[in-house]
Amino acid sequence: MEKVKRLGLGTMSMCRKNKEGAVRTIHAALDAGMDLFNTGDFYQGGESEMILGEAMQGIPRDSYFLSVKFGALPSPEGRNYGLDVTPHHVKGYLTYSLRRLNMDYIDLYQPGRLDTEISVEAVVEAIAGLVSEGYVRNIGLSHVTADELRRAHAIHPIHTVELSYSLIERDIENDLIATAEELGIRVLVHGITAKGLLRDDILDKMLCVPAASPLLRPAHKEKNLELVYAVKAIADSKGMTLSQLALAWALSKYPDMQCLVGTADPEHLQGFIDGLQFSFTDKEIKDIETAISAEKVSGNDSQTVVFTNGVWTVK
């Protein structure tokens, strides 16, 4: 039961079209002992929050931990067109989330990203005001630098930092994880299946973009599939799937790390839960990292995306 608490359920894909499966997945997570649920007010234009709130009706509020992101501005066609983490607007975004979720408070509230024109201190101070009012229990951050994390923590204790992490996106190993550990901040990661490259149906169905991964577009497919086959050989030798390997690699490397698994399918979720039985030795971790890395993947873009002067830019 304790092992399953290293997983959190990400609800980005939950919407009206898959509502029945989404609710079953949330309940399956609860039945398995998972207690971390992650959503955002911009996920599916608010539908994710509404489905999660409906699924949690009748569930004791103190039996699960709810993480909510805000800030991204969704458009009707489903893409995010901007970012708004203006301190004066934070309480308004929180109010809408509480209404959609039908809840009185949120356990962890955090900006999805930061605006380079607004200091992290100002954003954290705004959320801290909501903590003092009882609407938020803890403050989190997402996609920040080690310096931003340290500065934010000096203003108000940061509970969790949510980061992107996978075998082909390992920049946070440089200083972010060490900084979080030093400050006593929990590390929660998403994207462990390497931008879809280590998804279990990649080889079974030979899916192509956009259904599978942008890394399997014609210009990159042949080279990247060679890497996937190399990793699959390791997974097969351990009797596990590609997704289970990706999960076990992260959790074996960092014993205190938590991983978000995003799905609206109970069977897919069970696959990750079953994967918690696996672990890797230091040598096996090295062998996996030798088989696939950011440098070996064709078309991999691990550059940092930031919002500044009203537009998204890449550093």
C-alpha cells in the first residue's frame, strides 16, 4: 500500500468524452491506495476539475491530497494561448477551481509556469494570502529553476515542486533535485514515458504522430525505434513493459521521488501500479541510460520554454 503512494494520478486527459472511464480510473486509484490527484484549471477547459470533483463526491476529504495548477490560458480549440499568473488574479482563478471541484479548499496550489516579467516572490506571496485564509493548505511550484525554488521557499515554505523528467529529459538532475532535497521540498515528476517514446503501444501498433509521439515522425522514426527496441530488450529481460521500465528507472534512482501517471483508463493505471514491484540496481540503471539518452534521440527538443513579454519563447 505504501508503494502505491509514490504514484499520483494526473487528470490532464479527462474530459466529457471519456467521463465514464475517467471516473472509474479515479475510483480505481482510490481503491488501490493512491491519495495524490493532480489537475489544472486549464485542463480540458475546466472539464478535468469538474469530473474529478464529481468522482470525489462522498469520498472523505481528508483521505486524498489534491494538487491544482493555474495560470495557462486555454482556447476553445484546446490549445493554451498564453499565461496569466498576475498576483491580483490568483484568488479569482482559485475561486473558479473551488466551484468546479465543489470543494472548500485545495491541498496544493501552484502556477503551471512562471512569467519572467513577474517575480516568483510576488506569485508565492499571493498564494500565501490564500493559505492564511484557509482556501489553500500548501504552496507548490512547477517548471522552475533551482534559484527560483530557493527564492520562493524563502518567502513561504514550498511543499512540492513538479517537474518534467524522463530518460531523455534529465536536466533536473543538474541542480534542481539537489536543491529540493536540501530545502526539504518534495519532488513530483511527470512525463516519464519520454514524450510517448516509451509508451507500451508504440511497438505493438506502430502508431505514428500525433497519436503516438512526435519523436516517431518520418524524419526520426527509424533511428528512434532502434533505441526503443534496445530498451525493450532490457524490459523483456525483467518481464516488464516499457512504461513500467520508465517508472521503475525513475523510482529506483530517486527513492523519495513521486511520479504522476496520466491516464483515464483503469487498465492503463493498473499497469503502472503493477510496475511498482520492479526496481533496478545501479548497474541496471546505467545500462538503461546507455541504451537511451537525450543525445541519442533524433528530434528531441529538451530546451526550456518560458513566457516573457506576452509570448512563449525557447531558451
